[in-house]
Amino acid sequence: MQPATAVIIGAGQRGQGYAFYAMVEPKKFQVVGVAEPIQLLRDNMKEEYKIKDKNVFDSWEKVAALEERIADIAIICTQDRMHKEPAIKLAEKGYHILLEKPMAVTYEDCSEIVDAIKKNGVLFGVCHVLRYYPQYRKIQELIQEGAIGEVCNIQHTEPVGFWHFAHSYVRGNWRKESESSCSLLAKCCHDLDLMTYWMGIDNPCTKISSFGSLMHFTKENKPEKATDNCLTCPLSNDCAFSAQKIYVDRAKGGSFGWPTSVVTKTRDMEDLMKQLETGPYGRCVYDCDNDVMSNQVVNMQFQNGATANVTMVGFTKRVCARTTVISGTKGEITCDFSTPVRVFDFLTQQTTEHNVGHGAPGKLGGHGGADFHLIDTFIKAILANDQGIILAGPDETLLSHRLVFAAEQARLENRVVDLD
């Protein structure tokens, strides 16, 4: 069997991660092309995967303009607002599509992508990595086995992490909705997708409401003596969100990985300081142009009467280590991300633990190893030419995105949205 081949569209952190699968399973997968506007990232991927010069591009448009495909798959890891066009154009060229979440930033654009996928008969997956997280797959298995009877309620919390929120949603690429998307879509579209996964496709959400706010990271909360840049701020030692702590201290400790790798593409302290002095990541968190929610709750009711709540909060010690409680008619499932999945049986009043491995190699260790399981499953689907192997097809992915857009509509209009 010949390995599946891919062109990476966007060679940032996510693109580099999925490309690394070629190092893990070279007989199944090869990276044969890259399209990336930043030359350093483009050159690094070219060298690492021995990509031919003719398959190295500075834009996805140049890949789409070729008369023939250069690979089986296009792995699209561009910014949120840059998903729709390459997904549609490359699907029209016959590329199977693996698309970074969110699918797009409007329901209409998501629908157009789904239409293009169906029209051109290509395989499709969105990087809703949480579906592939071993603990969450075990939860799905337990629900389907009837371990807790009928699901009545789900309480699910996404703790973003205080420094992660400051990095990505105050200073970073997802700070401003007009340039990216709302924080619920960017951060939690795959959390709401979990609700459809666990409740079941035949038990859709019928009503949704949401409340949220932007707290603390505002100009009104800027300390009197604070400067506009952390490197010159006399209060830096007393600020938990200081760029000195988030980036410089990490680099001094030898860590140039994420999030420092977003600030500088090199492992050079001088370049890091220069980027912090002149770029967005050195800015005072109280003096940015951010406007996305720092905390938000989403309340859902499903067709069978079950309910669910998804909470996203930026002010946490834990970083993306989600907590979940699922209440059923016969028992309760609890999961604290990396700990065992626990099932409490109401009849026996006994707790059963299910230990599930979640490690993964190198750059595919993100999301508790779910990054590995996602790309591994997708490549299996490509090699078998079977969309059914992918845990969520285009229609189901569109449905879960619809929940996010409906939740935002509910928040903005201060009402309950009836999805029927």
C-alpha cells in the first residue's frame, strides 16, 4: 500500500504538529508539499520533510492554481478567517480535506464548505480533536453501553488558563473577533461538539442560551504606574500576566516552545526581546484592543429533555485540562481530563475506574495525545477510502458549529434561541 501524501497549508504550530505524523508513520503518510507565507517556517518544513522545490509555495492559491494535484490530502491550518476559500478550492481540485477548527467563522461559510465537500466527493474531517481523546472516547463507549442509563445532564468546563488566555485572547491572534472569531468558537467549538457526540446525533439540541463577558482585561483596570510595554513596566514583578513571566522567564529556563515559539520563530533571546519590544506580545494586557469574552456559559436542552452546560473561563490555574460530570438515570461519569474515567453506579454504590492511556509522540502530544489519534484516524480513513472511519462527517460537524453560532446569537440578543 502506498502512503497517503499531503500538502500542508499553513506551517505554524498546528500544521507542524500534523505533519509530524510522517515521522511517526512514514509507511502510511508523507508530506510532499507546503504553502506558508513566512519563509522561515516554509524553509524549515521543506528541509525537515525533504520537500521538492517545485512543491514549496508562499500561498495556498498557488497550490490551487496547479493543473494537477500534488498530493492526496490538503491539511489546512491557516487562521480562522482563512479556512473557507482554500477548503472549497482545494476540494474542487480533488484533495481530501483535513481542516483545522473552527470550520469557518459564519454558518453560511461552513455550509458552503460542506456543499463543496459533497459535490466533489472528497473525504473530510475537521480537527475536533476532543472526539479523539482516549478518555472521551471511553466516555462515549460507556454511554452507548448503558453504563449510566439514559444521560440526563452534562456539566463540562474548559479552564483556558490565566496565562494562556492573556497570550492568545488578549495579546494574540484570537483577541479580536473582527480579525478571527469569537472566543467561544475559537476555543470551545469542539467542546460543544462533544455535547452532540455524547448526547447522540438522534437527540439534537433544541434550545440554547448563553451569557458571557469580558472581565479584567480592560483599559479601566490598568494600574496607574503601568507602562504600555511589559519590558519597561515597573510593576512587571507584581503582574501575573507580564510578558516577562510568560515568555522571557520561560526562555531563560531553556523553553522556547509554545507559547514563546509564537513570539519568535528562532531560539534566540535577542530576537525574543526585540519581538516583545516592538510586537503585540509585549503589550500591557490592560492596553490591548481585545474584545472577546473572557468567561462564558452555554446552556442547552436536547430533544429528549436532557440538559447540558459548557463553561469557558480564562482565569484558571489549569490550562485546558477540562472537567466533566455526566449524570444518568443509573449512575454518574466523572472525568478530570488526564485522570481515569470514573463510573459511580447508583444501585451498587460502587465506583469503577477506567484507566485509558493518552500519551503520544513528539509534536503530536497536544490535547493529551488527541492530536495523534486524530491524524492517525484520518490517515486510516484516507487509505481505506472510508469517510465512516472519521468520527464526525461534514453534516455532523456543521450541526455542532451551528450550536456555537446559536449560542452567540442567544448571548448577543439576550434570549433563548429555539433551534427547531
